[in-house]
Amino acid sequence: MSDFPKSIQLKDGTIASLHVMLESDLDNVIKFFQSIPDEDRLYLRSDTKNPENVRRRFGKLDYDLKYPLLVKIDDQIIGMATLFRSEYGWMRHLGEIRVVITQDYQRKGLATILTRELFFQALKRKLHKIQAELMDTQLSAITAFERLGFRKEATLKKHVTDVKGVRRDLIIMTLDVEDLWYLIDDYVKTPDFRIH
Ligand SMILES: CC(C)(COP(=O)(O)OP(=O)(O)OC[C@H]1O[C@@H](n2cnc3c(N)ncnc32)[C@H](O)[C@@H]1OP(=O)(O)O)[C@@H](O)C(=O)NCCC(=O)NCCS
């Protein structure tokens, strides 16, 4: 927490800031989800246009189990990424990452910066594996996660139903934390590590 806020530079030179979400950000987060266009919301797990769903998920924060990062320009949220972890049971060493970037700021390296930050959090929490769940039609997101070191591990046929009621394959992409150490070593050496 003490490392935040951080100043970051996007690929086009825009300066933004990276924050850990506070409970007082909730109204702003609700606004952010409402601003996401339908074609991107299609892939989100719950109907985030409904403030109740956002409130249920982010109203009460326990950073060990749910670690949300926000990207802001002034007070406007332009991106969000969260590391989720199960509390008990055989999934407790598994983390899940979910990312949403507002359309005007996509392809500027934000998902990459956010996900890398969450990788450090995954290591702190001694997670063994991180996963991302995507629909087969999310080709850009699949490419983005592949670029970050995730690999397709499983395809569950007709496992999910999109908001239009169409049954889709669920792609499970994973990254083993042992591999993460090598990736992080590369990140800190590469010039596109843009956190100041
Ligand atoms: C998927 C998503 C998170 C990517 O965010 P982003 O900030 O645009 O990603 P980055 O700029 O860090 O892109 C990293 C790489 O991913 C790939 N990529 C990202 N968007 C892409 C697109 N639309 N088409 C093709 N490749 C894409 C590229 O290889 C890119 O690197 P490059 O720009 O140097 O070629 C964003 O498009 C989004 O929020 N989509 C809607 C919600 C969603 O699908 N979330 C994922 C579910 S968890």
C-alpha cells in the first residue's frame, strides 16, 4: 500500500497514476463500469451496469483476498485490474486476474502495467498459480494474456453463456508462479517498465 500512488507513463506519453482501490472509490468505480461499452461488457462475468453487482464485489475490501488496482487521470478511472484469491480449500494457492481498460486507453500498455503489478502481489501472497478466464471470442484479451506469459491450459466447451444468451467455450489461461520469477527478472531489465 505504501508504494502507492505511483506515476505511470502510457505508450503515447500520457501520464496517469496507479492506486490501490479504497472503499471510498466505490462510487467512482461504479461510474467506471457504467462507462464500459456493451461490446466490452459482453465479456465481464457479471452485469457491471447494475451498481448492486459492483457494490457486492468491491463494497467491502479485504486486500488479501481481493486486491483491486485503479488507473486514474485526475479523478477519472480509466482502467482497473484485480487479483482475486480463494480464502479456504484446495484453491487457496490459486489467484485470478481480471482487467478492464476503457476503450480510449486500450493498446497503450495499461493492461501490461497493471498485470505486472498484480504479479508482484501474487508473489507476496505466495500463490502457486494465476489464472485468467476468457470466452473463446475474446481474441484480443487472449493475445494480451499470452503476451504477459499466460498459456491456454484448458477449454471448457459451451461452458458459459454470454449476455446475449449464446453458449461459449471458456478458455482457462494460466501462469505458474515459478515462471513468474523469470518474467519479473526480464521486466525490470526491459525499458518498457514504465513505473516511476
Ligand atoms: C483485453 C484488455 C484488458 C487489454 O488491455 P490493453 O491495456 O489494451 O492491453 P495492452 O495495451 O497492455 O496490450 C498488450 C498486448 O496485448 C495485445 N492486444 C491488446 N489488445 C489487442 C487487440 N485489440 N487486438 C490485438 N491484440 C491486442 C497486443 O499484443 C498488445 O501489445 P502491443 O500493443 O504492443 O501489440 C482490454 O482490451 C479490455 O479491457 N478489454 C475488455 C475487457 C476484457 O476483455 N478483459 C479481459 C478479461 S479479464
